[in-house]
Amino acid sequence: MSDLSRREFIKSSVGAGLVLPGLASSLGRPQETNMKREGVAGLVCPPMERVRAAFIGVGARGSGHVARMLSLEGVDIKAICDNHEPTALQSQKRCVDAGRKKPDIYTAGEHDYRRMFERDDIDIVIISTPWRWHTPQALEAMEAGIHAFIEVPAALTVEDCWRLVDVAEKTRKHCMMLENVCYGRDELMVLNMCRKGLFGELTHGEAAYIHDLRFQMKEIERGTGSWRTGHHTRRDGNLYPTHGLGPVSQYMNINRGDRFDYLTSMSSPSLGRAAYAKANFDKDHGRNKVTYTCGDMNTTLIKTNLGRSVLVQHDTTTPRPYNRLNFIQGTKGAFGGFPSRIAVEGYGSTHGWQDLKKFRAEFEHPLWKRMGEVAKKAGGHGGMDFIMLWRVVYCLRHGEPMDQDVYDAVSWSAISPLSEKSVANRSASINFPDFTRGAWKKTKPLAVIS
Ligand SMILES: NC(=O)c1ccc[n+]([C@@H]2O[C@H](COP(=O)([O-])OP(=O)(O)OC[C@H]3O[C@@H](n4cnc5c(N)ncnc54)[C@H](O)[C@@H]3O)[C@@H](O)[C@H]2O)c1
């Protein structure tokens, strides 16, 4: 199929909501085809002299990505798509104000990104749209020959997870979920500690996204709350698992020596959002006319193939301080986040927390040692956003594999649909699909990159 006819085909099939041939059956499992499948763990693509970038969705999150990509060497911003024209214009102006060539904008409706994908001067696209768009836009990007970098979560259903895997394998394009927390200073330090065996054999981890986001319910016409609130009225489970889970998965070498085997999930009552709506909106307001279905706190337990346990929590409703838990323990000690604490055998008593400063000096991750000051100045969640995009651009320009691949994207995102299924079935244990089709056994762990 020529490029043009392939793009025409994608337009008609994906736009009509059809499943691409050979991608997935209604059971969410890959259809067996005669096509020889080759995994994309450690995928290496030819190095790029310059990275020609496009963006879809430049609202609260995407506009920050534009700003940070402008600060990186070797990046050209070619095009920006947002169906809200004033929002697209703001990011376009940001590029011009930075002394760059004015990028083209695409603002003619929800599918105008397809017109952008017809260009032949785009290498990567950064997708920061509302959740339901992530998978279709990433699939079409890869089919158009463009590497897809997707905001979290990568997919909302197991079927869509398989679609991402199948298309990434077919097109041999990068499909990375932009899990920025994996680049946090403490998270990379703990990864370094795990790799050096500080905690011994890992046994258990804890991850969470606990963030009081009820204020977003006041965003009615536009903004994150205008689309995110609806998820709390239709679903019940862990709606946003990847921030806490990404780093813990990397500590544990998930998809690289171990894998998620099954999970069980339970939700608390759903009370906080209805109470917030009652307190903040007229009784006839739409926010008071819906039923909030998602339990305020969702707790999921995952068992891995090596027998480890992982606790994952989600609560964006309760008035309580922010927390991602970021907890990891092994046979020799433990690290916990929020606030950061450590206790390791051989470094003092393990009946109390020890002095983390001494550990920081020894285990600070090389990337943060080298770039921490620049990253903190560049900002974005304390610098992690800058380090992430710097690393993406570095890997693209040097032809190195991404730190997170499509299997990570879908394994971490799949917690949402699997937890919803478990919650709906009295916390029944639900099997994880092996999205790597067995490759987790031989894929090498993520190295401590420098
Ligand atoms: N990693 C992080 O730390 C982090 C932080 C915030 C948000 N996010 C993620 O970023 C994504 C965007 O969130 P946000 O807070 O920026 O939301 P937002 O509503 O502020 O921005 C979304 C933008 O997408 C545009 N859009 C919607 N549908 C579109 C389409 N079909 N084509 C083109 N543009 C479209 C909207 O006009 C809007 O400008 C979400 O997936 C969210 O989970 C991640």
C-alpha cells in the first residue's frame, strides 16, 4: 500500500471506529495471523540529526512540552494541532517569541491531526489530549510513519493496549508513554539503589496517585476538569495508575525479567465528588445532576510472576496531601517516599529511618548529578519533565532505545481496565495479559543511563 492510500485507509477505518485488520479481536486478544511478529523491546531506529516534532493537544500539559522542547538542542517544532484555535495560537506564538520558525497550526476540528500526519517532515508527535484520544492518535501516528509519544495513560481498555502493541510491532515505530515520574530525582536515585542491590532481593512495592483534584470540577467548558470529571461518573477503579507505578515497575524490572501476573482491586464508597458538587454548585447545575461512580479511594494489589506484591492506590477526591508512596522493599532494606525515608541493613539500625543525606551522596543518579541544576531551572514537576524530554531527544538523536517502550506503556495503563473489572466482580482476581508475548523473560533490565 502506498503511503497515501495507507493514510486514506487509516482515515476511513479508524475514523469509522473499525478495528484495523489483524490487530485485535473483540476479546482483546491479538488475532492470530500469518504475519511473523517481532517484538519491539529495545527497538533501535536510525539516529536523527535533528528531531522534527509535532504536537497534538497544547492545553495545560502540551503547552509545557512545547516550552521544554524549545529549550532543547536539535529540535525543530514543525506543527501544532489543537482543535481550540486560541490554544494552538498561544503555543505557535511561544515558538515565534523564542526566535524559531513559525510552526503550522491545525485547528479544524477533532480530526485535523490527520491532515498534519500527511506532512512528510515530522519525525515524532507528542500527544497531550484528553485520555480517549491517546490510543487512536498514537495508532494513526505510527501508521503514518511517525514515532508516538503519548501522555499518561496510553490506553483505557485492554483492547486498545493490544492495538498499540500490534501497531508498534508492525510499524517498528517508538511508542513511548511519557511517564515523567520515572525521571524524578528520588525515583532515579532509588532505581540506581535497586540496580546496585542496596535493598537485596526486591519483595514488595507501593505506588499511588493521591492528589486532591476536586477543584478541576469547576472547569466546565474547557480545561482538564471539563473532560476528566466525566470519567468519575462512568467508571470505578484506578483511573490514573502510571505515575506511582512506572518507577516501581522499573525498580522491579517489570517486562524485563518479571511481569505483572494478576491483580485484585477494591474501591471505597464514592462520596467526595458529590459532596463537593453540592457545596460548590447550584442544585440544578450539571455537576449535581450526575452520579459519581468512582470510589474515592481505589486500592489494587498486583502479584508478579516472581511472586512480588505491588500495592497501587488512586484517590483524586479526598482532601489530603499529595502522595505517590514510591515505596520499595527487599531482603536488606526499604525506601519510602512522601517524605523520602530509607533504612538499609549495614548502615545503622533498621528499626528507625536513617540519614538519607549520606545515601544521596552515594546513590544520586548520574543524570541528576550532571543535569540537576539545569533541570530544576527548566522546571516541570521539579525538573523531571525536562530530564524526560532531554532523554527522549538524546535517544532519538543517538539512535538508542527509549527507556520506556510500548510494553511498559500498556502494562502500566492496563491497571485501569483490569481494576475496573475486578471492582465490578467483588474484587475477583484478574489475569494480566502478557503484552510482551513471552519476551519479558529475555529482555534486559533498564540500565542506569548516564
Ligand atoms: N504527566 C503529567 O504529569 C501530566 C500532567 C497533566 C496532564 N497530563 C496528561 O496530559 C493530557 C492532557 O491533559 P491537560 O491537563 O493538558 O488537558 P487540557 O484539557 O488542558 O488540554 C487538552 C488539549 O487537547 C485539545 N484537544 C482535545 N481533543 C483534541 C483533538 N481531538 N485534537 C486536537 N486537540 C484536542 C484541547 O483543546 C486542549 O487544549 C492528559 O492525558 C493528562 O492525563 C499529564
